[in-house]
Amino acid sequence: MPDLNELYSDQETLAQIKEAFYQNKHFPNIKLGEFFDDPYLLSDKLQLLDFKHERDPLHHNYHKAVLPSDLVARLQIQLVPLLRTFNLTSLKEAFVYRLTHKSYSMLTDEDETPNKKTMDVLLDVSDEWDEGFGGDIVYVKSDDEPLEVEPSPNTAIFVEKEAGTKSFIKYCNHYSKEYERYVVVLTFRVNE
């Protein structure tokens, strides 16, 4: 398991992260780069998971795996300083996408965030994924501009989701034919 970059345990840095996060008023979010000291340790573990090809042509096409509980526990321990910073409580779900050529998902009413505020923590541990390949994760509120999370290796993206927020994955185009993108998705409840 890779170690979290020391920078993200520093109290002054955490205060700056929280302030920057809430400056994005319409869609609180922040992207933290160089997140792990060695992201390939996690990437190697993810590649060994049992990915299921999930396909419904009218809704989605991607590979998805449930994160094993021991890996989830180790990730949560690594994330403790940031979880405290954002008042995140219990973990609702933990899975990983493997995005490849022709992966996508579309907006449906089923994908809507329930009444409680939650936060997605997206850990992108892909080593070679260009933003021109597609595969962006897009968050949408009914009354706001969408938030587009572009792929970037070794990053953690924190996105606050209010009731009614939906998300989808932009189509991974022909440029992504020989590549894979691994994105860990951890969804936490926010203690208000």
C-alpha cells in the first residue's frame, strides 16, 4: 500500500485545502496532485481485482470491481487527516472503475444522490491516461453548470454531492484503445 504524501498530513496545508475546497461555491471540490508517494503500489493491487464487465447499452459500459475490505480499511487509515478535515463519517460504498476504449455511462434518474449530503473521493492511479482519451467523470446538479473531473495520474479529487446530484462517465474514445484508467471511488457521508 502506498504512503500518502506527507504534505497532506500537515495541519496548515489541510486548512488551506479546506478553504480552497469551499471557494468553489456552486460545486465544492478540490483536486490534490502527487497524492501517493508511489501510486503504482496501489495500481498493481487494483489490476489483480476481479473486474466485472457491466454493460447496458442505454446506460453504461465499463468494468467495475468491489474493493476488498482490507484494502478499503488501509485506504481509510491513509486518508484520516483529510476525512477529518471535511467531517466525513461512515463509508457508504467503495469500488473501482477500470475504464478502457468504449467505456461510458449516461445520466439517469436512478443515479441521483439521495437526501443526505455525501462526498466522493476519487483516487486516480492510472499511469498513462491522456485527457484527450475521454473518461472524464462529470457531476451535474439540476440548476448548475456541470463539474468535469478530468483524468490526472496520482490525484485525489474530493467532490461534495448534495441531494439531486448525478454523475456520468464521458465516452472513452479511440485514442484510449491501448490504455486503462483505474479510478477508486469512495463515497462518504458528510457530518453536518
